[in-house]
Amino acid sequence: MLGAQPTYVSDVTSVNGPAKGMSAYCADSFLPAGSRRIRETAGVLDPTYVCPPGTRTFTHSRRIRLADTDASGRTRLDAVARLLQDSAIDDVRETGWGIPEHLWVLRCLRADVVAPLQADDEVEIATWCSGVGAIAAGRRWSMRGNAGGRIEVDSVWIHLDGQQRPARIGEFDPYASAAAGRGVSTKLLLPDPSGTDARMPWPLRLADIDTHGHVNNAVYVQVVEDRMVQRGFDLVEPHSVVLDFRAPIDLFDAVATVAFDGSDGVRYVALEVAGDVRAVASVSPLPGG
């Protein structure tokens, strides 16, 4: 599914780069290596995409805490998702593209865990725009730990106005220049489970609901982490995670998870409510890992 081994740039931000939590600009050395179905310019999730020289990034550092790690000390995928989400929120607050005038709904995401965060207790996160469409935009993250961990992520977000309706983006300063004319696609590609695959309940908690009244994105990743470990997938090895978000999940929904294998050998897990698939994730070894 992933094809050839991805080629990543050696650095996204300098070791002695911008002040933490501040925007910066890519140095010259960083060269570019209906409502449910929304048409956009062709584009694919690409965790190898880097911003062109002179374009904006947002960089900050975060500590890895006890509650972020599993019994082996590895930073869990859901903890990574929270860190990425927080960096995106800090970024749009700085530029004025955040709430209450603008809302962003995650459509799809790919995370390449090039080197799992195993012994890292601090990470530096850089994020920038990876594509622009009429009502959707891409966001790239590069996360690097202080003990060699590394995760590269690309994603697509749908833009909503203050009334939570899909809205055209229009002029997208200061983000658009980093996309360098690259588009995005909101098309979802992961398969549905079959009707015969075993279902397991996933009880929701009040703590799973965020300020928008739906299950937070990081909780979906928690499901992926849990089900993949149960099935014996080794998350300590390099791997790639793809997530398609189809519809929100609310507190009193009866959620079932469905783990299944594809004909391509990739492992999948879906979240359903009353038979309706709300999200699907795939996990596979990263080629060359």
C-alpha cells in the first residue's frame, strides 16, 4: 500500500532554530523533496513534503510526560495525536485562522513513524501548510525527539465558518506559500469492514468528548493503538498509520470496533455506530524499517 521507501529530508528546523512556540521561515536548504464528498484539486497525503525556502513554519517543543507513555516507555500514538493537535491550535491562534471565526475538521491523516519515540522525553514539532483547496487545506507536521524518535505526518482538514458550515478559504495568508501550489484531496480511500467481521464494543467516557461536543481526534487513535497491540502488531518497529474520518461520534453513541485484514496484508480497524462506519484506520510496517 505504501509503495517504495519514502525519502525524508534530514532536517526541518535547525537545532538552534526559532524560539519555541514561534513562527519561522524555512531556510534555503529545505528544498521541496455534496457534504460527505467534497471535490478538491488532486493531491495525496505525503509525509515527505517539505516547505519551500522562505515560507512559514510554526515550531515549538513539548515534554513527554508519564501519562503519554506505555509500560515500555514508548510514547503512545494517541499521545502523539494530542501533541500534534495542540501545535496546530497554537499555530492558528497566532495567525488568526482559529476559533471562533474558523473551525477545522480533520478529514484524513497519514503518520509515518520513522523511529518510534522510545526513550525521548522531549520533542520538537514543526508544522506548515502542505496544500490548499477551495474549502480544505493540508497540514504537515515533523516531530523529532531528543533521543532519536521521529514521526512525519500529513493531513487534510475541511474549513468551516463560525456557524460550523463548510466555507471557502479564499486568501490563505500566511499559509498558502508553503503549499507552493500543491492541492489537497478529501477523497477517502480506506475500505469498509465486511458484515461478518467480529465487532467489539468501545464504551465512551465523558473525558473522550471535546469542546465541540464530539469524540476528540486523539481518542480514535487510542482505539488504533489498543486494537493493534491486542492483535500483536509491533508498534516499536517503524510503521505507517492512515486514518479516514467519515462522520463524528457523540457521547451516547454505541460504538463498536472492527479489526480486519486487507488482501494487501495491511491491518485495519474501523469504528461503527449502529452499522454506520464513522472512521477507518490502517496500520502497516514502514518499508525499509
